[in-house]
Amino acid sequence: MDIVREYRCPHDGKLLFKGILIDSIIEIKCKQCHEIIVFQGAPQASLLCAKAHCPHRVHC
């Protein structure tokens, strides 16, 4: 399972970066169209698996 996501400019589709955003906000300027785009990460609590035997479960 590949959890790395591509983040692209909504104006021209240029790939800006690949990554995982958790509890964060990234502001980046597209080098092609010069627009500033803001990406917001998912809250950490929404990424926790509730299954008891899930290999992706995070223990706090």
C-alpha cells in the first residue's frame, strides 16, 4: 500500500511535491504559474486504525 500522495497545482496540474501531510499546513508557490497553493494535512486521529490486529495500527 502506497500512502505517499502527489500534490499538484490546481491551475496547471504541475507536480509540486509528493509526501504525507499529517496535522500540518503547507504553503507552496508553483514555479510555472506563480500561484501560491495551500495544502492541509489530515488530522492524526483520523489516520488511526480501529481494528485490533491491523498491521497499520498506531499505539499511543
